[in-house]
Amino acid sequence: MGLFGNAHTVDPVSAQQEYARLLGHGEQVHAAYLLIRDTMLFTDRRLVLVDKQGITGKKVEYHSIPYRSITHFAVETAGHFDLDAELKIWLSGSPTPIQKTFTKGVDIYEVQAILTQFVAR
């Protein structure tokens, strides 16, 4: 997928402060990833996709996905020639998964563990 779409880890404390207005009372960010301009937040209650739109990125869509609506997910690890790892998440009522690509520096097993922790409740 190249440069566009690659994610890297963001400090959860920084993400907690930056997106505090989006979070419910007592909601905690457990992990966060920056995807060029977009962000993925894994909280203790939901997955939040922050989609900055347009050239300036001033228009922002916040997509909130309760973990209970995730029917299944898949991770694909990076290889020798394909340096990116991928995450696919299927939501109830949607045949097409949400797909995100991560750089080799992101531990895709950590992402999978976070989803397992919250989806398998």
C-alpha cells in the first residue's frame, strides 16, 4: 500500500488528552495509532476512527464502533517483501470489512490482543 495508509503507535496518554472531548466519563484510551492524518483509538469501551477530511483536515468525522458490533477480525503480519501488516474488522450488518494498514514497526500481535481483550468479553 506504500506510504499512504501506514500507521504507527501513538502514546495513549497523549491520545487521551488530545481526544478528551470525544471520550465518555471514565473512558480510557488503551492504545492509539496515527494513520497519516487519521487516528485509531482503542478505548476500554469502543474503537474510535478519526477521519480528517479535505486538504486542510479541518473537517473531521468521528466513527465510533462499540466492540459488541465487531463480528470478527483478521490480522495479516508483515513479510520480507510486503513490509506492512493489515487489520480487517467486520461489523454486524456489513459484508465489507474496515481495513487498516500498519508499518512493520507496529506490533500487529498487540493490536490483535487489544481487540481480543475487548471483543471477546
